[in-house]
Amino acid sequence: MEIFVSGTYQQMSVQAAEDLINLMQASQNKLLCIASGDTPSGMYKEIVAKVEKGALDISDWNFVGLDEWVGMNGQDEGSCRYHLDKQFFYPLQINPEKICFFNGRAADLEKECAATGDFIKQRGGTTAAILGIGSNGHIGMNEPGTSILLHSHVAEIATETQAVGQKYFTTPQRLSHGITVGIADLMEAKHVLLLASGSKKAAIIKKVLEEEISEALPATVLRRHAGFKIYLDAEAAKEAQPS
Ligand code: PGA
């Protein structure tokens, strides 16, 4: 595990973007497991700016969506796919064939899970997974207590996550279930980059770094992953640092 602490959100975003680009470009297969949420937005902005300047070519990257709310897909304003379309896939004109993303409106959600597993296999595994973390410790939609042996699955959303998740929408939403890549998939990825910013993430980051490794807090399990990197700004790092 490596931990990178930056002074500001902007600096954290730049460093995570640079590292991600280097890891992707050094790999023969290039499959990025991509997270929505507020935290990685700055990093995506950096990548989009580099591509638009002609300083980076990501035409051989493929993408798998980390998670989606059940009942939603890219047509739903505020969904995970909607946010990523807006800030990443559309500005970069990514060919939809290069993207596998859960359709939370599908009648057969198990089929969505299987399709994600197949996509990952067909592309030689996940090169890098981007993660944020919820203040209750969820990663993707893997809530505390989720089996670490699960691959993609339908998940129940914790009450706290349902409440915090309202911030992505302009009107109140029912967010009882999600569909998510599992901890087993993340453990099989070559690299896992977890980003956290702001004082509201400081307490959970301290736990992720210091608590005993257990399913009670699935992010602790990532400490066993040789390619696990954590990117923090000073506010998110403040409780974990010795004073
Ligand atoms: P955030 O979400 O980046 O919007 O804080 C993180 C998460 O819930 O995984």
C-alpha cells in the first residue's frame, strides 16, 4: 500500500491523474474501472484537459463502470452513468463499444452482472480501478459487512448512503439498491487507486488505515492488495496523521 498526501484537492487530483495515466500507459491491456462521485471529478478534468491538448491518447482504453443505482441508467439525470457521460465519456467522445456500464433499469440485473464479468475477462482483466469512499466506508456500492468474495452483484444500500446519495440529484430519489463491481473484482485488478478529500472523510480514512482487516470495513481488505494506492488531501488525512 502507498499513501500520497497532497495539500489541496487540486494537487491530489493532479497527482492521481498522473499516476493513473502512467499505470494505464505502461500496461498492455488498458481497462479502467471508473467511479462516479464528486471525489474523482478533479482527476477526470485533468485527464480530459490532457487529451484535449493533444498531450495524451487514450483511444486504446476500455472502461467498466464501478456501480449504478438500481432503477437508473444514463438517461436518468444524476445517475452514475449520467455523471460520467457528462464529465468524461462525452467530452472525450469515447466509443460506447469501449464502455461496459451497469444498466440499473434492466429487467435482468443478474445478466448485467454477468456481462460486466465477461467484459472484464475478455479484456484481460482490470488494469486500474478508481474508487472514492463513503463516509460510512462503502466502496462502489459495497457497504460495510459485504462479503469480500463477491464479484458484481446487486446490493442493498445503507440508510446513510441513501441519504448522502441525494446530493447527486435535483429531486428526492429512492436509492434502496445498487448494482456494483465486487470486492473480489477489485482485489483482482492490477492497481486500485482510492481517493478521498475533505474533513468529512478524515474519520473513515483513519479507520481504513488503522482498523483490523475485516469485511466489517471492506476497504481495509484492500490493504492486502499489492497495487493499492491511497490519495488524500490534507483535510482527509488529518486524523490519520500522528500529531
Ligand atoms: P463522493 O462519493 O466522492 O461523492 O464523496 C464517494 C462514494 O460514495 O463512494
